[in-house]
Amino acid sequence: MKWTIERKTNTLSGIFVGCLIGANLIGLKIGNFGLFEASVGILLFPILFLVTDIIAEVHGKKKAQEIIITGFIALLIVLFATIIAVYIIPFADRSMVKEEYTTIFGTTIRIFIASIVAFFISQSHDVWAFHFWKEKTKGKHLWLRNNLSTSVSQFLDTTIFMFIAFYNISPKFNIEFIFSLIIPYWIIKVLFALFDTPFCYLGVKWLKSND
């Protein structure tokens, strides 16, 4: 089967939605990465901005926004399914993970809400900023608009998510403490964005190619 540009775009869209949902499902775990500690969801979130930048570069602003809306709808479906599973459908007697299930997925609901809001705002800004810088650079310097748009969008994503997900869950999580979490997370995400710049060029080249 030939890899047409439509098939490649659909594949990138599937990767986008898969990484979006996956990052939210695994994000509760705080992993030790040696030099820093962070949610393991950080492994997947940079891919979201990479995919939208690739699609925005080749197809334009409208197509990238369509994929964001698709991801937004997918998150809403998972959120409502989680609420129904946790709070509406009672446990059967033979269920062996009652407390664990409620603890994990009950916590996930607030995080999902935070993720949905942060995702939609930050991704929409990323697409807007990418095209803003594309116009300013007259279509040149993909590396510049890729990193400028992603860096600011990642800050928005991290800040909005942290405040909605964790603010005031305990006295410790005040504004100062939340920002002490935001800054290192954001720096790590910016470093990831710098690292994935070559993959942005490769992705654009692959999507435009005829093979």
C-alpha cells in the first residue's frame, strides 16, 4: 500500500491522539530520570507539539487545528468514561481492585480536566504562534518558529495544568510551590523541544515526499 500524503497525515494524527491519551494515563507516576524528577508523561507530551508543527508546516493552520479538536474530543470521551466507571457503575463482588481502582482513577479525573484545558489552550497557541513566526520569517527558518512557538506554548501548558491539577490540594501546594514545580518542568520541556528540531525537519520532508 502506497504511503500517500493523506495516509501519512492520518498516521501522524493517530500518533498524536495516542500520545495525548497515553501521557494522561501514565502521568501520575513521578519518575527519577537521574538529573531530575518528573511525571513520566513528559516522555510523550513533546511529541504532541512536534506533530502539530509538522502538520501545520505542510498542511497549514486549519488542518493542525482540526487535529487539536480531534484530540480534545478524545480526551473528553476518556474523561466521561472514567467518571462513569469510577462513580456510577458499582463494583461487582468479584472485583479485586476496588480501593486501588478508585484511588488511581479518581485522582486521574482532576488531572484529566487540567490536561484538557491546558492542552487545548497551549496547542491552539502553538498553532497560532507557529504561523505568526512563519509569516514573520517569510516561510524560512523552520527551526526558529518550531522552537519559539513550542517554548511559549509549553510554558502555558505547564502553568495551566499545574494550577488546575494541584493548586490547594494541600497547604503545601500554594502559588510559590506550584511555580517551583513549573519552572524546572518547563525548562525540561524546552530542552526536549530543542532536541526534536531535527525530527521536525525529517517529519516535514517525509510528509511532503511522494514515496
